[in-house]
Amino acid sequence: MGLSRNVILLLSVLLALSGAAHAELPKNYQIILQTDNFPPFNMGPAHKNFARGDEVQGIATDTVREIFKRAGIGYNLTLRSPWDRIYNQTRTDTGHGLFSVTRTAQNEGLFKWVGPLARYESVLLAAADKHIDLNSLAQAQGLEIGAQKSSGISQYLEQQGLRPIDSLSEDENLRKLLSGRLDLWATADPVWRYQAKEQGAEGLKPVLSFRAEDLYLALHKDTPDEAVERLQSALNDVIGEGYAGCSKTPDLCYLIRDRKVP
């Protein structure tokens, strides 16, 4: 009988631990979601830098909405800027999440991750009157390169030994490029095409495409594992369904075509 009691006790402990590891989320649990204007992945009406709820659109936004719905997790969504502020707020404030974030060596341990949501190409752009030819990032040493502060592109350039000049917004980088204060603008394709059109900038020249990057949902490190697992499971299902997530914008399906279940 002693052995039986010990076995029962052990099983009870294991069940308790299992229950703790997969505990239900608190009633009315929700995540405060933020993103910035990063078309066509996430954007506000008329490319404004502030929007709430259903006003926020984009191919990554559509996927995020779908996985929260499938996971049964509530959220409050706001699009705002600057990126650097909401990026650091997600690092410091419990209950926060941020998309679309590039997962890098520098930020890997700062968040819990759900993804990939979509993919973009990192590019260097020159103004129409600039004549710059590059075959590698190493050849860009010594050039004035603008990037967005706390962006994955800026972090990657630093990792490669370059010193990007960080601005709080991509609009600012574009203005600097057009005014000659930058030699190159390090940004995301196709995002730059939307921003150039919005500002009436013509003739920008892609000088170098240097890296394909996946975009993720980054969650504060205190986010319950149960929430992370539910969201990732829901995303895995969406990815398994092929092009689910771009039904409203079939011309953008190529941005999610190569995402794979982790």
C-alpha cells in the first residue's frame, strides 16, 4: 500500500506541474498590441501615423487578427509612432505586444516570439541623381546610410560593422535622402515604394538587395506561455492553409508565400 500511495502522490505532483505549465489564461485576458505605419504590412487610413482597432489594415495585421481570433485571446490594437518608442515600451511593459518586428541576434532574448507573419527584402536605395554601384555591404563602408532607429535593418547593419544614421521615422530618412544629407537609405522592400509614392518621390534607385527578413509578433517576456503557444499554434494552422491571410489582397500573397511553420 505504501508503494501505491507514493505512486499516487507522484502522479498528483506531475499532474499539478503539467496543469501549471499549461494553465488557463485569466478571465478577460488581453494583450495591448501596437504597430507602426509599415505598408503594406500594417498601415492606417491614408497612411496616417495613428489609428485604432479596425482602422489598422495590412497583410500582417490581417494575419495577427486571425490568429488572435483562433487562439481565443483578446487584444487592443493601436498604430502609432515612433517605432523606437513602441519597441522599447514592449520591452518594458507587461501585457504588451508589437508587430511587425524583425527577429535579430540582438533582440532574440528580449521578447517572446510568434511567427513568421510575412517577409520583406532589405535594400539600399539611392536618389535619382546619385551614381553608386555596390556588390556587397562591405563596399558601403564610409557612405552615409540612413535607417530607422531600433529597426531590424539598423541592427543588422551594425552587426555587419556599418554605422547607420538612425532616424525616428522612414519619412525622415526619405527626406534626408532627397535633400542629399544621406548617400543611401537602408529600408524594406516593398515598404519604400509606398512611402516614396506618398511623398511624390520619383526615380529612387535600388542599389543593393542584401537580406530577406521575416516579420514576427514580439511579446513582452512576462507573457504567459499558454498565450504564446496558443497564438503560435493558430499561426501554424494559418500557414498550413497556404495563402490564408491575403485573401483581401491577392497581389500581396508573395509576401507570405515563403513563410514556414517553425
